[in-house]
Amino acid sequence: MSGTSMASPQIAGMSALVAQYIEEAGLQEQTNLSPRVLTQSLLMSTAEPLMDAESGSYYPVIQQGAGLANVGNAISASSYVLVDGQPDGKVKAELGDDPERTGAYQFSFTLNNLTEESQEYLLSAALFTQDLFEDYASESEQWLEENGEEFETAWYLSKTTTALDADVTWTVDGKTVKRTTASSTWTLTAMEP
């Protein structure tokens, strides 16, 4: 048995443990968030994305969600992420459609410090998509083609991801952060919890 049949009870148990930690640590009062929202944020923002060993590419989000959840990571996190437009604490960017084909997408998130000490954050961006490919619509279609018969094809999403080139801009407290190198990685310091 695999898939959501096994993932659901695992995540339910992990969520219960993280919610218990939130209550014992007084994080609901500190953050003014419900245990459900904070649990979801902590589990998703500390999950580790999984890679396909054969291709070396990340598995698509539709296959792995936020990645491999880890209660230890969630309860030892010194910060949590809230994504604008996600009131339930889900740490995901929904870019939507681009009907005018500008190629420009944006989303906003807030890093929230859970400690009373300043934190340093290393920001990086890696954008991925799934390729589309055309293949036989069914197994019998290949047989039809091999025998000179008419056959049908269909479009499918690849099971691995493809990296996208992107010009990433970070805005912190309303100010655009300038890059000093060709890297899309920056270190920021947050002073207040």
C-alpha cells in the first residue's frame, strides 16, 4: 500500500505531535496563529524535497507535495513561513495563469522569527516545471502503428521536473535587494521576532 492511503495517517500523526509542541511551547500566543495554521506552515516549510535518483531531478509537486515531512525539523525550526494568499498556512506559491503571456509571475511570503535572537536567512530560488510529451494514447496504439493502422496519441506530463531560467528579484521591507554576484542567493538578517 502506498500513496495517499499511507501518507494521510502519517501526516495526521505528525500534525498531532507538532500541534502538541505548539501548545507546550506557547507558540499560539506568541504568533497569534491557530495550531492548525502553524502546524501546516512548520511541516511544509521544513519538509525536504525529494529527487529522482535515476534522473537527478526533483519529483514534481503533484507527486511529493512539499517533500518529506520531518517532525524533528518542524519542532526545532527557529522560524516559519507564511505565504500571502494562503490563510491556512500552506507554504506554496500558486502562480496562476499568464493570459497575456508576459512571463512575469510574483508571490509574497513572510519569514517569521520564533526566537528572541536575530536570525540570518539564506534565500535562494530554484524554479521547475514539468515537460509535456506526446506518446501513444494506450498500449494498443503502438501495436496499431507497427501494423500500419491508424493510431492515436495523447499529451502527458513528465514524471520529473525541468529547471527553468528565471530572473529572480527579492524585495525586503519594500526595498529591492540588489545582487552583488551572479548568484540568486542572498543572506538577510532579521532583528525582531
